[in-house]
Amino acid sequence: MKRTLVLTSFLIRDLSRTLAAIVPLATTLAFGIIAFEYGMDQAQFITVAGIGMSAICLATGLVLASRSNRASSYLFVTRLRRRSELLVALLLSNLAITATLALLMTTANLATGRLALGFPSALWILPTWLPLWLLAAALALLLSGLVARRGSHIVGYVLLAALLIANDRKAFLIRHGMDWVAQGVGTIVSPVGKLLAQASAGIHGNTFILAWALTCAYAISIFALAATLFKSKDLLWSE
């Protein structure tokens, strides 16, 4: 565990010394300015900022994984007992950066009066966002070139895009007799939707807990797949 924490600290410092660090900072700044232009209440904040920060977490994860997908980084991999330790460190560093950016964004908008939060109910925001960030961070690993095998990350991008488009066009699918596709897509994305809907309504009962657990299960499954792909990848003759 100590080795993983040291590696996590190194990954964060390594990113901070490069121009690539501008990506999460710039996206958070742009999101904070645009999304909060007319202000937000707590319910809007949970949903809109939750999705926005998850997207930023995905982008940050891709940047971190790209930094690790270099020959110089493979020296660390050879010294690790398990390659998955690098993936855990990438996950933790991504969560740390995302949490810091979310805190800065929230504090800035509270200070300028563009965000209204009610306490103690606002304390549920972090437990609600955490599984979303875990899912985004795990997905970033799977979509990165670091763990990719034979273009698997390209397939991942295609499947993700198809899922998002199908979810947005469910009415179109139903009108054209593809109810089963719409239902399947709805079932896949429902845990995330229910998690945000329940949290924004201030309801934290069994439905919220089930959606929270399913979202975490998604994240764990995707991370396990990424770790499996990375475990036996030939780093010397990378594709």
C-alpha cells in the first residue's frame, strides 16, 4: 500500500510539471464559468456538476495514463509486484486531482454567490459523486493506450459512443421498432441516472443505495478488465 501511495504522489507531481496539466485545469475552469453562468441550486449542482466533473475525471485519467504509457515509465512497472499497482495509483491520483478541482470549483462559485447549498444535506454530494468518479476513472484506464490490446481502446470508444447516442435517441429507436435496444440501453445506464435523480431529490433510501452499489460494481468490473488486459501486455514490443 505504501508503494502505491508513493507512486500516486509521483504521478501527481509528474503531471503538474508538464503542459498536460492544463487539460484538467482548463476544462474545470471552462465548465465552472459556463455551467454556473446563471447560478445553480443544490439539486442542479448534484446532477449537472456531477456529470461535468465525471467527464473531467475521464479526461484527467486519459492524460495520466498517456503520461504512463512511455518507455521510461516501464521501469516502474518492472519493480512492482503486480502491474495492477500502477493502475491503482493512476486511479487514486485521478480521484485526488478531480476532488481538488471539484473543491476549488465549488468554493469559487459559493464565494461569488452563483451556488446555493443547504447543509447538512449537501454532505451527501461527495458520497454521490464518488462512484461516478470511480466509474469515469476506471473507464479512462480501459480507453487508454496504456492497457490497450490490439486496438481494444478503439472498440471501447465506439461502444461508449454508441451507448451514449442510443440513450439520447431512445424515442427514435422505439418509433422504429427497436424497443429492445432502447430497453437494453436504459437498463445499462439506469443506475447512474437513478443515483443522480435520487440524490438531487434528497432521497437516500434503498433505491439510492442500490444505484450506488451498481455504479460501484460497474467501476470495479471495468477496472478488473483493464487490469486483465494490462497484466500480460508486452510492453517491450508495444502495439
